[in-house]
Amino acid sequence: MAQPESARRRPLEGVRVIDLTRIVAGPNATRLLATMGAEVIRTEWHDDRAIDLLRGVRPYAPGGDPESVNRSGLFNNINAGKYGITLNMNLPQGRDLFKRLIEKSSVLCENYSPNQMERWELGYDVLRKINPSLIYVQITGMGKSGTYNGYLSVGPTAQALSGLTHMSGLAEPMAPAGWGYSYLDHSTGYYGAILVLAALLQRRRTGRGCYLDLSQTEAGLMVSGTATLEAQLTGQPTDRHGNRMQSADWAPHGAYPCRGIDGWIAIAIQDDSQWASLVTELNAPDWAQHPRFAKAIDRKTNEDDLDRLMAEATKNLDRYDLMHRLQNRGVPAAAVQKADDRCERDPQLKARDYLQPLPHSEIGTWPIEGFPAKFEKIPVDVGGLPHRGAPMMGEDNDRVYREVLGLTAEEIAALREDWVI
Amino acid sequence: MNNEAALSSALAGTVILECGDERGEFAGMLLASLGADVIKLEGRNGSNSRRFGPFTTPERGPEHSLCFSRYNLGKKSLSLEIDHPSARIALSRLANRADVIIDSGEAADVERRLSLYRELQQANPRLIVCAITPFGLDGPYRDLKMTNLTQLALGGVMAVCGYDPRADGTYDTPPIAPEMWQAYHIAGEYAVIAITAALNFRELTGEGDLIDLSIHEAVSTCTEVAMPTYIYNGAVVHRQTGRHAAESRTRPWLRRTKDGRYVKAFLFWGGRDFRVITEMLNEAGIEHDLESDEYRELRKSSPSQAQAHFSDTIDKLVASMKAEEVFHRAQAKGLLWASVRYPEENIDDPHFQARGTFQAINHPELGRDLDYPVSVATDGKDRATAFTRGAPRLGEHTREVLSRAGLTDAELRELTAKQAI
């Protein structure tokens, strides 16, 4: 039976994206566009100075050629669903080919260092003459305009500047804990995808393209917004509060040790009724009956003692068992899960097919983290149009240069010979 | 206020009904910044987030929450009890003209309203419904009770954020949830991706859709190297102070400055970084032995020891200057370092002022403006997104919105009498 029309269509059908991104932030943006059905063409070069560092980042798929640039698991996860070509942008012929690709594309997403495109004479002023309806999203650490327009950044740099590092961790005199991963590489990628999706809607209506200068640091400032307002109100510098809830009298509210190596449970008590349930599950210890913990405001006032006593009470308990016992009583509680827990002991992620097995042309089929929403109609596929993991370096040269630019096999061979592709 | 920003009309004419609780508010706010007409449906007592601090006045009234005013910028407020039987007529009229309904909360609550939304979709097949729930609308964990903290625990973020272990590898500090509402930020960003993708899909097909977004999955996608490390190598990463969680200990990034602050100063071992850091040491007049024959020999014979010594020497360099001086001097040399700022320190920074990162929003109860972070991108000059208004007062737009939806004065009087509005 023929499928309905909508079942064959994807949101970004017919949208070609030139992906001139590296590391994590930019590739995350284009990954999401590929998931939504865009034809994302990842454009790379393979000499030592130009290669995407992520191709060399651990973990690697086991076995195979240790010198291969196609075996990074992180690269595979972040670049799933894309086509891959090589293109030497340092040669005039390479830049000419790039312009021809731009002419045939809807979107350019790029996150080289801030002035690299101008050094290649490929700034927006040049590109929009080639393709007036082009949507060009440029991702930099601080933002391309402004006084820091030459400053360099990776996710942790932007996290430091935006205040996120300072705000995460236990109160002074402890140092900031910061973030144990590049959250702003993830989040900036999400914003990159949002900007493109919104600009495409705008272009459908107006026919106009646009240039968007996306800043990782500003993505961080979006997270710390409420604290920024409070600091203006009080005139006091923003502080950090560990895992405690500052916006309401919720206590206990934190991570408490459990049995086993580095086992923890997070518990968030929102009201007196949940507190009563927690006390029951902890076998009603004497300390928990004390009036200083009777009401929410009392528990908040005595939170240091409360946290210490809670830690004593949970330290010999199994984190999953306690989580489920508390949940059965309607108490928000969750095991602090590591990656092995999420892969092996999380029935929810399994039931929702969170990990999607996708083939890769060199390393075989591996699970890829999926898109966190299901759609009733829209076919969303983290494997993108090619329905596979990340491309090998230059894997799709023949297809892209032939089908997109109309080059012959002989022309492609000559470009390869001349070190242009 | 700037409402002429490059992308502020991307969603012009798009009407979004935002129901539910705090879990969906960030998504609605981002959509408002793209020009959508976001109508917040609040019960007569107002949204949960009106009761979260910090508050602008000691009364802690529903109009005084900075948490609410931050996450509801640019929206209209309709005071309507959506679960009230008499609200149906109002919802139907609103939904006839709406493009998107966002509902957020516990799955059972959202699902209870889902049959109504499906009926509304029958009448308006272009309607997009986005359900934001802790685990999605199915699966064994569907009905677990969750908060931002417990989502960050179960989703894997907490396990990678925190402090260094003791020398024996065990931890005496808890995993850290980096910042309040981070889980809802991640979910909100994904919700906007999903909704704008669905709007693009609707341009192609004329059809709406139902989006079932899981906060747990959204958080799970956001731990960078943690999942691939387990999937490919069967290894688990361990949290460390102020830097990425890793399989084995890495050198510190956070370093103390002369003014008692911190900078994030990475130690890349490459030749260029080594050279410019040595230059900085010489310029600052700090005694060091990095250019000595003995040190050159140490680099060859014991790279690990040499690296530790290099890291200690960077500590000395950083300790000789104030944080902001380290930041600017290092960036002038092309190092990816940054000062660990309080978020509010960016308000007066000329870089962010030039970019229009913050937008002044008036607070009548304070008799002054507060600067809100509103934009993550510019169009090359001015901010690309902005808000046309601050957060609404409770029910501020009830009459206006319902009248525009076609309800008569008599119907409005009846809804009032029945305490539905």
C-alpha cells in the first residue's frame, strides 16, 4: 500500500547544508539538521593542520588501522547522518569549488577560527553575491562582532567567561567544580540548528537569506539568566550552592552516597508530605523526627545538618532500590547514572530506542545517540539521508562532485591528482 | 526595545499556546524571541514558576518572581483553568487559530489533555502539539516523579560534574548538578528544534504533528564523551575539578590569580602553546627554567614529569596577574584561556554591549530596568533575536486574547462566573 504523502517527506527536504565545522559545537548543529532530513555535506581536509581534531579523539573503535582517521567513536556519534567530502580550501581551485557548492546550497554552517573565512576571501559579503538566499551561520566562541572578535575559544573557555564555571560547585571556600564536559559545545549546536530552522521559515516567507553570528559565550549567558538578574537586584556577586535549591524551600535537595563504588542518589524533597514519605523509607530515624526538620522552612534553615544526616542514612543503601522505593511513594529520587548505567541498567532508554544502531563504512555498526523526541508523522532519523554513522574522510567525493557539481569522473580524478580534493 | 532584529520576525504570525508547568517555559521563551505570539495559559493562581525565587520584593507575590520573569519574556498571559469543563470552548476557539500547543508536566497530566488536543487537531489539522514530559509518553519510567535535579542525575550529567577524587580514587564530594533548570534548558532547546522542524514540515505538507519529547533523553544526549567512551571501549569517565571527566586523571585547568579569582588555563602540550607561554613568562619577568637544557632533557626523558613542571610554572604565571589581565594577555597570544567570571560581570563588558547581548526590561515594582540576556547571535551588527515585551502579569491578556479568539462578552462573563478564567 502506498504511504501517505507526508510519510515520505522530511522537514528539511531539499535543503542542502555545507558543513564547514569542526570539533563539537558546529558539528552538533549540522547533525541535527541531518536528522531533520537536510543533505549535509561535511567538508574537510586531511593534512595535519586542517584535519578536524575530533577525528583523532578517543575512544576509538577497537581493531583496524591505528593510523586511520575514521575510527573515533566521538566523531562517529557527532557526525552521523552526513555526507563527507574533502576539499583543500588553501588552493584557489579548492575555493572555486567551494563557491560552486555554495551556489547550489541553502545553508552554510561554519566554525573555523573567527577570521579564517576572510583570509580565504570567503566572507558573507562574497558568498551572498554568489547565492543571495544563502543562510550562513558562523559559530565562534565569543561572537564574530564585538571587541573580542579575534578571541579564540573552545567550550570550556566560553563556560568560564559566561559564568557557568563559577556557578557550578559547592559554596566557597571550595573552588568551582565547573562542568565536566563541554556543555556549550552541545548547547551552541542546538542554537545553531534553531537559527537555521528559523531562518529557513523566514526565507520561505521573504525569499531572503541572512548571516547569523552565533556566540558560544552568549549561549552560556542564557543559562545563567536568573542569577544575573538577582545579582543586579542585590548588588551581590553570584554565588554557587552545590546541589541545593535556591529558588524554593526544597530540602533535602542533593546527592547522597549509596552502597558501592561512587554510588549516589539524588533526592529532591518539595514539600512536607514527601519529607514524611522519605522518613518512612529511611525507617524513621530519631534525628528525622526532630522539630528542626519538621517544616520545609526548618529543613532549609538546618540544611547543613540535614545533608550530613541524610548522607549517613543512605550510605549503605542500594541506589536503585532506594530510588524505586521512594518513587513508589511519589518522592522525586533518581540514581546518579554513569554511561554504563544508562547503557545497561536504564529500561526507559532501552524502551524508547534511545541508542540507534547505524552502519559506518569502516568500523561497522555502532549505537548512536538519538533525537530525544518522537514524532507521529515526521520521519526523524539520526542517520540522515545516507542512514549511516559519520562519513569516512572524503567518502562521498564521487557522489557529491558528480551529482551536485556535475563533474565527470575524469575531472574528479584530476582534482584528486592535484591535491584539490 | 529592538523588535527589528534579523530573526525577530522568523515566526511572525505564529500563534503558540503554552500550557503546563516550568518544564516548557524556556521553549516558549525562545519561540517568543523568534517573533511568535506565545500565549501562556495559566491557572487562576498562576504558574508554578511565579512561586520560585528570587523575588524582587519581600512580599514574594506572583508578580515578583525573577524566575518567572526570566523564563516568560515576551509572552502573553491568559488566566484559564484548562482542566475546567467550561474552558473547552475557549481552548477550541484558541486552537482554531493556533499553530502550536506546548504542554509540559508529568506524563499522566499531559496525557489527560492529549485527547482534547487530538480533537483540536481534527478541527485544525495544521496544529502542532509538543508534549514535554520527564520520560516521554511511554516506557517503564514514564510516571516517575522528577525535578530538574533528579533529571540531571538519571540523565548522566551529574556523574560527569564535580571534584577530583582523593588520591586513592574514591570521592569525598558529591556529583554536582551544574545549574538550576539546566535539564529544562536542554529540553527547551530540543523542543524548539522539534517545533521549528515541524513548522518546516508543515510548509511542505500542510500537516501538523504530535511531538513527544523526553527530558530524560534530552539530558542523556548531553554528556559528550561519556557515552562513546563506554560504548566503544567499555570504560567509564570520572569527574574532575573544573575540567572534563576522563578515564584517567588529567592536569588541572583552573588556576588561582593574583586577585583571588580563577582562570581557565589549559595546558596544551604543542610547540606553539609552549612557546607563547614561555614568552608570557619572560614578559612578566617570572623566573623559570623552561628554556634550560635540563628542562629540554626532561621533556625527552620524562614527558609526564616535564608536563607536571610546565603546569606548575603556568600556575606561577597566572598567580602573578589579575584574572582579567591573564585573559586578555593570553588571548592576545592566541591561547584559548578565559577568566572565570561571574555571569553579571558580562553586562558592562564592551564586547557584549556592542553585540546587544543584554536587553533592558523595565520592572515597575522596582522602578528600574534589569538587563536580561536575550540573544545568542547577531546579524553581524545587532542582536538577531529580541523581545517586544517583558514577562506578563497574571491574566494580563485574558480579555484581549479571548475576545480576539471570538468569545463574546457574554461568554467571557460566563467563564468568569464559573471560575474558569
